[in-house]
Amino acid sequence: NLGNMKAGTSLVNRNEHYQRSINSLFGSAEFSFREYLFLTFTGRNDWASVLPLNNNSFFYPSITVSAVLSDMLPIKSNTLNFLKVRGGWAQVGSNGPLDPGEIHPVYELSSAPWSGNTFAEFPNTLNNANIKSQTTTGYEGGLELRMFSNRLRFDFTYYDQTSVDLVLPVQVSTSSGVGYVWDNVGELNNKGVEVQLSGTLIETANKDFALDFGINFAKNNNMVLKAGKDNENDEETLLIGNLWNMNLEAREGYAYGAIVGTALSRTESGEVIYTNGLPDLGETEVLGGIQPDWTGGLSLGITYKGLNLGGLIDTKMGGNIYSMTTAWGRYAGVLAETLEGRETGIVGDGVMLKDDVYVPNDVVVSAEVFNHGAYGDQIVETSVFDASYVKLRELTLSYNLPRSVVSQIGLENVNFGVIGRNLAILYKRAPHIDPESAFDSSNEMQGMEFGQLPSARSIGLSVNVKF
């Protein structure tokens, strides 16, 4: 129907081009004593174009020392093949998330005109002529061990790192005309351990059959030591990002990425309090955090003559996510669990106040009313979930043609293979979504999920020919 046709909106063509540069000087000095004691010094100075001229230079040194005890002491044997200890101190400088134009912001043409007129916009984040680089200072110690003719390998690392003068956009009052200002704020500490164990469990004398394995484990304790003042409630916290009424914050005394929002009102014993059949709103509080308790992985490889089979499982345990997909699906009543009570109504699991005494809730409300009250944006707690998962990350199957065959055609090796990645989620607690999808590459979107696509499963074929 031509009468339904309306004039389209004219878009403003806009091309962007920018460049950045980091000029560096690097030096190192290495010393060794009898091939079992080693000492290394390094120093580097960077000049970053995205920092102000008066603060664009930053220097960071390091020192590492290691000792091969198996060569230094008479302890080497058929059982103990290699033993090394190491330690180090290092500083690392960085300009953080600054991009070109952040220090000297410029107006940009809007992508759509206003009332037919093209207009320019000022950035929502104000520049800071005194911004400087952020610095991370760390200590590290470790041990490397190889045993049983190098068939068993072990590596252990402990680290303690503190970052200061973090370059972050700090929220300011909107009456200023902008939402944020760049500043050096905050102090963050990370300490933890990394463990790797690998080896060959079985290997026949003719090496026709072998079973290899690898295990890795990492645990990081993250803590915000200092944060800037929040302008609204004067708390030591920085807003990282938000989705609906959920805030992701760097809050002093908590791990980076605290999930903050409205909780359910509960009794001292933890029972949810209901009024007129709907859950009561509680206080705004920390409901979880995006940092995992630990991560790990397991790899296995089986070789039989020319046939190779390998697999990789990885896991992340602990941490939380906020799923707006689940919140909206429950609110709208389109998820399977919302079928319950759709015809008969819902009685919420909790207590209600009657004659100044808490008694079991027995008020029936319609499913629509209950879902809107329990899963709307006013309550964040009901949409915060455990982010743990275990995934079958990779499976590979390949075959090497016998040398007697490939040598006849003038080749050294021919390998055919099939590989599958992201094949299955073996365990998860967050409903309806892939919890890994909540950890976007964007820093301010970590731990928040809304309509995110899960990671794609892929299966491919490979042919490798070596001449």
C-alpha cells in the first residue's frame, strides 16, 4: 500500500580514523654461575601517545633469580631428574583502557539527525589533563619438577600483585553535563596459585601405545583495596557497568566486579517475607561477584601406532552472573518453569506477617502477577545465578599415514584429522543460558547477560602434509 510508505530517516555518513603509538626502550642483563644459578635484570620505558605529554613516560623494571637444585646439589637420580626454584619481582606500567581522543576529546557527528538537522555530540566522559599510567607491582615464586625419566612433570607458581593508580572512568553528577571523568583511582590486589601436572601414564617399550595427561588448577584471590567515593551514597565504590537495576562495582573490601542490587526481604532465619502474596523488597546489597573460586582443566591423549585421540575438559567454579534473559523470560511467562500455577495461581515459598507473627505464606496470586512481582527489574536477587560450568572444550582424532607409505610418494609425513570445539556443557547451574556467555570481552559487561549468543560448536577437518 503506497499510502503506508513514509519518508525514511536520513543517516549521517561518518568515517573515523585514529592511530596510537607506544615508543619503547628495553634493556636486559643476564648472569649465570656454573649453569645452575641465574640472575636477570630488565628495564623498559614506554612513551604512550594516549597519555598527556607531561605524563606520557613510564618506566618499569624487573629482577628474577632461579636455581637448578638438581645440578647444584647431589640429588639427581633416576627418580628425580630435574628440580628448579625461581623467584622474581617486577613492575608493569600501562595506559589502561585509554583510547586516542580520551585526553583531548572532540565533538563527533551524531549517526542520526535531529529534526532533520545534523548535530555534534560531546563525549560522555570528560578528559583529565593530569592522568598518568597505572602500575602493577608483583612478586612471584615457583618450583619446577621432573621425575621418572621426565615422564612426570610438575609446575607450581605463587604470585602476589598490587595495581595502583588504576585508569578508570569515575562516575560524576550528571548536572556537570557528563557522566564520567577519567581519573587514577583505586588499588587492586591479586594473589593466588597456579599448578600444572602432566605426564605419561602408560607407554609401551616399542612406543606403539601411550597415554598422556595434563591437569591445571588456578585459584586467584582478588580484592579491591581502595576505590573512589561514590557521589550518591559516599561509599568507597566505583561503578563498572549496569543492566536494569543491577550494578557491577569495584567496591572496597570486595573482589572486583561485585554484583549489587535489591535483595529479597528475609527473616533472621532466611525465609522470604511475602505481603499480599508477593515477595517484599529488601535492601540494596552485594549479591555476589563475578570472580570465580577456581578454574581448572583436564587433557587426555591416547596414541596407538598412527592413531591419535585427544580431549580437553575445562571448568570454572564459583562466581555469579546476572541473567536478564532468564529474568525477562520469567517475567513474561514464556519459560517452561512458569507453566506451574498458570491456571491455579501461585503460593510463594516463604512467610507472611500475621498478628505480628510470621506464619507460612498461603496467599494465592495469579501467575502473571507473581512473575511480575518476583522477576521484574525491582528485584535483582532472583536473577543472580551461580556461574560455574564444566565444558567439553575439545576432541580431536587424527591419523598419521605409515612412513612406508608416505616415503614412496616423496613425503615425510601425512596426517588426516577431525577436530571439534565447544562440544558440550557437561555441568552448569545457571538456567537457560551458557554461563560463559555472560563474560563479554568488554570490561563493563562482565557478569551480565541479556540475549547473549552461546559460543558456537564447531567441527572441522584437517590435512597436514610435511615435505
